[in-house]
Amino acid sequence: MATTAQGSCRARPELSVAPMMAWTTRHQRFMARILAPTMTLWTEMVVDQTVVHCGDKLWQHFGHDDTEHPLVLQLGGNSVEAMRQSAELANEWGFDEINLNVGCPSKTVAQKNAFGASLMLRPELVREIITTMQSVSSVPVTVKCRLGVDDQDDYAFLYNFVASIPECDHFIVHARKALLNGINTRQNRAVPPLIYERVYKLCEDFPDKKFSINGGIASVKDVQAVLEAEPRLHGVMLGRAAYRNPCLLTNLEYHILGNETVASLTRREVFDRYAEYAIEMSKRGYRTRDIVAPLGNLLAEQQFSKSFRKVLMCSDKPKGERNPPMEDLLQEARACLSDEILDKPIVDVSLDRHIVAGRTPLAGLGECGEADSDDASSVSSSPVRDVAASPSASTTGSTHSDNDDVNNKNNTNTENDVAHLGGPRADPGSDVSCPQSEVERRAQVSAS
């Protein structure tokens, strides 16, 4: 059992994959769960008006598999009543947590429809929404926000925002402010500087609350750095790094969470397990391109990764031949892979095994009062939440835009939305950290 310097027991950090529009679909989450059995997964943001008005198509947004737990539903909106109804419906679908999006800076969300990051300027409304959802929810209700908005960006503003919502126990903070004018959503993930120290300060000033950090964290070393810089952090959230190189999740399970069960996991096992799922989803009517998209970066940083993606996405085939039978497509993609690549363990043992000091590894979690389980599917016993879809039905589209009508479509960009909506087209090597990353440098400054 891990202990602090004073000898008290600490729970292991919560590692999670950020909500990303057109990416954290049920298919990607199933893939992520194979790679990381215990990490917390999030849905795409679902707009409250979508929930209230979609009727018998709610399964398109709330549908999930038992294996996805622990699973957080992220909701976006500013209607107290619609949020209440959404929370009630979420209870029926068996989510483990509900999160309110108070961080999305996109024009459609934050300006046109006045939710997301713009809600940071209306803390009294945020509090009303949170308390209303809590009154009908059987699971925790949390807030995901930024450091501030536009010129309301000093620490005092952030402190007062957190203090104004005493009923919320857990804040997930993207360590940048949101700029609502002049730059787009993608630039909002890069132009405002990261200031991790403000999240660390929240841990100090609100010792009874939980804080998780998000933004610019892209490697095992990055996660180690922020957890060592502020041991009181409840968790760390990864965004784009998780889809550009999904095998990073397995390395985090092993090196940070101490999950020995993934030590020998190979891409062959991942491919074979996902192939069974893909064939089943194809029979239910989900679109082929959406189903296979999560496999696209399985070979990130490996030989033949581009040819593997081309086969999966049928990009070299005429338009009339881009929807082959799932079994045939998977067989053709599998033929691109060598046994050497397939059978090499995903875990990079060249990295230092570094279960963060003062944190409890996965084995023996019962000693700290947490469930001792190697299988995330044991977290929930609720049935698979799905119904057969028509062949044209899809929860993921390739034409999402900031200008779409969020009241009619659940296609608004979340705070960490993807730049390449096709998923596998993302550059697999762009999240490889330098020997010393910006996260590590900031951690050293904070610790000094």
C-alpha cells in the first residue's frame, strides 16, 4: 500500500480520456477499454436540447457497452430544466458520472448558444444547473472548465468561480483560458498559454475538493511530471494524444496505474478483440467507416501504419467500393501487418516504471477502500444500451462544423475536439514528446 510522507493512504490518480467530438464515440471507447482496462472514459458532449428532443433516437447519443465503465456523460447547455431532464435520463442509462461542459470555446457553443466556456461568466447559473442535476441524479455531477474567459483570466476569477459552486466536489480544469473572440476552436487549444500552476493552487486553496488537470499532456513523462509537481491532484486527462497514439493508454495503465495485466498486451490481441466487436456493430447497422476509425492509429509510430489506415478507410478505392463487408475489410487490413508488429508487447519497457510516489498502484487497491478489480467491466452490471440501427444511422459524421445547428444535431465541438474529423487521418507522430517536454519543465519550476 502506498503512503504519503505522513503515512496516510492515497488513492491512485484518475486517468481519463477527454471528451472529443466525432472521436470519443462508443466505438473509440470500446477500443480504449481494450487498451486501458481501468481508465475513465468520456462520451462526446451531448447537448441538452438534443437529449430532450431526440425521442426514440436517444440511443445514438447515450448508447454504450458494459465494458466502457467507468464512463462519464458530458452534457452541454444552459437550460436548467433541460439539464434536469437530461440528468434523469442519464440515470436510466447507467453512466457513472455526469459532467457539465463549462469549457468549450467554439463560436457555436459559447457565443451563438451561450453555453460552454461562456458559462464561466455566469457562475450563479452554473450552480443552479449543478444543484438541479444533483437533485435528480444518482451519480456525481462534475464541472469541466478553463482557467478563465477573455480578460477575466486572473487567479482571483478562477478562485471565485470554484468557490461559487460549493456543491460541486470535482472540477476538471483545462489549464488555458478560453478566448471567445478572434480565434477558432483549434487555436483555443494552442494560443492561450498553459498555466498548470493555477490548477495546483486550487488544490492548495480547496483541500476538500478534487481537481483534475487537462491540456498539453501527451506522454507518460508528462503525466508523471504533473502528478509529482502537485501530489494533491485527483487526476490527469489526456486529449488528442489519446487518439493520435491510442497505445499510449496501455503504457499509462502500466507505468502510472501499475496495472500488470496489460504488460503482455499485443496489437494482435487488440485487433482480434476489436474485430469481433466491429463485426457485431456492422450487423447492427452502424456505418463501416465509423466502426473501423478507432483502429486507424493502432500502428501509430510503427511501420506500415499509413498503408494500414488506407486499407481501413478504403481511401484508394472508387467511391462505389468503399463499403465492403466488414469481415473482408478487416482481413485485408490484417494482411498489412507483420507478425513482428502484431506480437510485440505494446508496453514500452524502456520507460522508467514510475508509479507516482504516494499513489496506490492497481494491485491491492482494496487496502485504500477502492474496488480491487482488473476488469473495468466489473464496475457496472447494466445491460448494453443499444438498439438495432438502420444502415444509414451513425453517431459519427465526417461533416461536423462549428456552424451546424446545435439544437438539432449533437455535433458541436467540445473543448478538446479533434482537428481531423476522420480520426485515422491524424498525424500519428505529432504527440511524441521531446526529451524534456514543456510539462516537465513547468513541473520542475513548480517544484523548485
